[in-house]
Amino acid sequence: MKHIALVFIFLFSSLSFSQTIVQIDSVAKVMCDNLPKYKEIKNDPLKLNTLYEKELYPYLGTLEESKAQEVGKKIYYRLQRNCFRFRELLDRLNPPVGETERSLEKPKPDITDDDLIKFKKTKAFMYTEVDGQVTNVTLQDGLWVDNFADGTYSKLIYKWINKNEFELVFIESNNETRANFSVKGDRLVYSILFKKPDHYILSVNIFGQNVYEEFKLFY
């Protein structure tokens, strides 16, 4: 998935603490549910700081200092994955490179069978990250591998679920952002919408959510 914005910088280390992903996602859900409480705060940096001060820092204060930073980092990334409101807030604070088109309705494809066949035969793509960096994709043996500009990677299971949609199931990553954004088994559903002279337009949906984001996948 291309769209992940960065506002806070955390030190990177493995997630070696007792908090499970269920607990972390539970805290993130409470923060997401409570975000509308701060709608009267029109200043977005202040809104984000207030959300953290009221909802996150009290929880982190119950943890050992050595664990709090790592938990906070994971909650931040899982919030991006699981909370549409939070993603919108980060977009306003740190606008992504290029246009970002999101919809609460599933977009309708307009692509021929021949173009779908060409897509399925292609083994290498590339796309642009929110910060403008280019990520290269390789497809082989049922795997989708993202190769990032910093030399890290993500590996996902790649399988077609219908005529113009495929699913990616997260396996592993040594990229800090992706490793914290997803956990093993997380699913993304991609729809191929249109073919252009040098790229396809796809929409991506986090499985179980009703938000669809369009992006360009170059071939």
C-alpha cells in the first residue's frame, strides 16, 4: 500500500514487549472513536497533540519507559491502517506527493479483458510513495515483493480473487513503516480500474473497511 504519512519519528527496534497486537489495536480503536470529540479544535497540529495528550500518553504512562516508545510507535502506525479519520488528519498535516483520491464507495472498473490479461502477465511494476520515493514491485511464485528505495522490502502473498481484483496478504517486512503498519495475515484488496499508456489505475481497500484509495501502478 503506498500511502503512509510520517509525523513523529521513533527509534526502530523489534516489538519485544508483552502488549499483543490485539491490545495495541484496541487502544488505537479507542483513539479513533474519540477523535471526533476534538472536532471543535480547528488547528490540526493542536488537534493531533491533544489526541495524544488525552488518549495516548496516559496509556503509555502505565508502561515501563523502555516499552512505552515501542508501543507508541506501533499504535501510531496501526492508527493509520485502521482509522480513516486519522489518515485524513495526517494528510492535512503532511500532504502526500501528487493527488490522493479516496472514496467511501467502491469505484467501478472500465478495463478490457485484453488489458487485464496484459496486467496478469506483467512481472514488474513500480509506484510512488507518499514522500515521492519510487518503490519497485516484483511478482514471482505467488508473491508480491515491494523493493523500497532504502534497500528494504515487504513480502506478501499475491492471489486473484475475481476477474479484476487481487488480494495481498502480508507475510513480512524489514521496512520500519510497513513492519509496523501491518501484521502477518493482514489483507489488502486491489481493483484494476483503468489502463493508461504507461500505467494502470488501481484502487486499494484495507479488507473490512469501506474506504477505497486510487493510485497509479506503472509498468
